[in-house]
Amino acid sequence: MRKYLPKRLDRGPGKRVQSQRWRTFVRNYAQAIVAGDFCVVITATCRILYVFVVIECARRRLLHVHVTAHPTAQWTLQQLRDAIPSDHRYRFPHP
């Protein structure tokens, strides 16, 4: 996303920056954005569990939730594959 936002905003008296703000960017591309993150849950027996959540930004709808005691990169990638079906409408920007 960083490549779509301006590198530097020069503001001064009487200068108006014709640039896309973060809020505008998210509003324009929300249909194509999903967000994933981990949160930590401590059980009654003091075990630590990691909850991986994927949401659709446009509707703020949960797409996928899964729990593990030992997250790995391979496990996380599989959760993303499970969360986003092959016929998805989400786009992945090319660098």
C-alpha cells in the first residue's frame, strides 16, 4: 500500500496537497482488502493460545478464525489459504 500513498507531503501556507489520504485509500480499495492478525488468549489452566483472525475490511466481516498453541509460518499460510477461496475477488498488488 505504501507505493500508492505519497512519499512526502509538502504543506505550507496556502498550499493544498492534492493527494490521497489513508482514509480515502481504504475507502477506495476496501472491497479488495482483507486483514489478518493474531491475538493471544490465556486459558483457565494458564496455557497460551494464539488466535488467528482474518476480516474483510469492506463489510468488517469475519472470514476466518482459528486457534493454535504453536503458530508457524506454514500454519499461518495454510490459514490464509483456507480463509480466501480460490474464486476470491480480492486483489494482490504487484510490487
